[in-house]
Amino acid sequence: MKRIMYGVLIVGCFLMLAGCDITKSLQSIYNMKNCDYQYKSITNLKVSNMNISNGISVLQIPQLLTLLSGSASSIPLAFTLNLDVHNPNATQAAFQSLQYIIHIDDVEFTTGRLNQPFSVDAGATQPLPIQIGVDIVTLISNNSQSAILNIVKNFIGIGNDKSNVTVNLKPTFNVGNSMITSPVFIPVSFTFGGK
């Protein structure tokens, strides 16, 4: 009889612990959805092999304009999009991975996935860096050339009209050793560039 009671006690403790982990995971999902997401900066900006993270020089402007108006078969654009994630909740917010879709001026600019865990403590703000890489030539072939060139000019700091950006985030969470992806996107909107 003692063995049976001991076994029931162990199983009960295990179920309680598993239930606590699931409850904690579900709370983290709720918290992630209710965080405040803000655009912080764009860093590590490179067009082709030109590093323009610290601004564009007068000498680089003609090079870039020639490159953009030429007949290159590929013009890589790479940068880090930095968002600030503020958690106003009483407990931690966290995800395991993150899908994203970025629209700039009504153009689907890029999609991708961040495959690393992220967490932000209660009441804290944590930077969320997202590495982006696109080919400008591919974007131009699928969209209006003038729209893409305006976006690129805003990235390099010589654009005339602001660009409107929407970053849609879809996190995946670990719940009871199962990965569950949010059914809805979390939108983050901002503008950049222009005069």
C-alpha cells in the first residue's frame, strides 16, 4: 500500500510540475503578444561590398547611383534591423524562434526566420536584432524600379520621400516540449528616410 501511495505521489508531483511548465509557457505567449515593439535602428548596412553603416561618403554616392542604375546581375543589400521589445507584464516573455515578413512602401521586401531563443524579463526592454539580406536586382525585377530605388536611397540616406515599413512577427513557443507557432502576426510599423 505504501508503494502505491508513493507512486501516486511521484506521478502527482510530476503532473504538477509539467502543468506548471505549461502554464508558464502559456503565460510567456500571452506576455510576448502584449509586449511593446518599437523600431530602434538599422545597423551593419552594406550595399554590394560597400559598408555604409556610419553614413555614406560623398565619394560613395556616385558609385552607388551608378551601381543602382546599371545592369548588374546582383546587388546584395544586407543590414541588421534592431527593434526594442518592452515587456510591461509581471512575468517573463519569451519565444524559441520567429518568422517575419517585412513590407516597405507596399512592397513585400523580404521574409525570413530568426532561429534563436529570445526573452525579455518583466518590466525590462531588450533589443531584438534581425539580420536581413536581399538582392536589389531581384526586388526590381518583381516590383516597380522607382519604388525599390526610393527604398534603397532611404537606406543609404539620400532619399527624398519617407518609406513606410511594416514588420510582421510570428513567434514560435515551446509549450510542454511541443513547438507552437502563433496563429497571428504581431505588426510593428515605422517610417524612415526622406527629408
